[in-house]
Amino acid sequence: MRPALAAWLVLSLLAGRGAEMCGDPAGAPSHSASAPQLSPEERLSPHMPESLRCDACHAIAFQIEEQLRKAEGKVGKKALKESDYLEVLERSCSQDWESYGVLELDGEKRLAGPGLPRQQSLSVMVSGGPWPGRLSKMCHGYVGEQGEAQIYGAHRRSPAALRQLLCHGDKGPCAGRKAGGPEPHKGLQNEL
């Protein structure tokens, strides 16, 4: 009896009737997602595209915050010595950034990864390629522009103060947006 039942199950699945047996209604809509179509700027430029800079800044602030918080945890949450926070900031910017990539959500490209808002809809993220190098370059740029002491001071005040310093200041990539997180982007601008 069991071989007959197994054969019937295999034949039913091959005939396409297995979905009905598993509780899925016949003709249920299928879902699919495709990788985002990247423009030449998004594929080839060594710089982060303007439309993704706010997301990138929030990712960088998150990584810096995480690394500094971990380092402080090792010394009992006390303030780090200058040599220690300099090392942590260098390590933060020089990490591999491989967990970040770009995806398309409702026709709009967004950066995705740790510290960025979760994307709810079905989407495919393209990681690797130029994204890690761009994030590292931006991170080093922020450290050079703002200075390690100012970045560490903002971190000591709060994660929101660090995001405000890096992302939402007058010249920040999220200038004019609320400091809670990146908002949707409108259009690409050529940076080349």
C-alpha cells in the first residue's frame, strides 16, 4: 500500500496537483522579483549615486555607532582613549561592507543592509560590486571632514546626535529630511 501511495503522490506533484493537496488553491498568484536595473552611474561610478547617499550615510552612522558601542563595552562603557577610538573609526570604515547592496522598491532604488529600514515587499538585493567600496570611501570622507574627536563626541551624546552630525547637517546628504531615518529618494542626479 505504501509504494502505491508514494507513487500516487509523486505523480500528483508532477502533474501539478500537489499544490491543491498542500492547501494552496489552484491558480494561486505566483510572486516573482527581479534584480534592479542599474544605470551606468550606479554600475560604473566610483562615487555613491546622489539618490542613495542618505541611505548610505545612515548605514555608515549605524556601523560607526555599533563599533564604538562594542569597544566601549569592553572597557565598561567608559569613554575610550583617543588612540582607541581612532582605531575603531578606522576599522569601521575599512570593514568589508559586503552586507549592503541596492534593491528596487516600488520602482525606486534603495540601499539595504544592517541599520537601514527593513524593506517589506518582495525584492532582490544586488550586493558586492561597487557598493562596499563606495561605502568605505564615504565613511573615510566623513571621518576626514568631521574629525574623529567630533564624531566620537556625537556618539557619546547619542546615536541620533551622530546621525545628525553626519547625515542631517546643512551639507549632509539627508539635509532637510527628518533625522529619524532616510526618506524615499526622488530621481537620480549625475555625479560624474
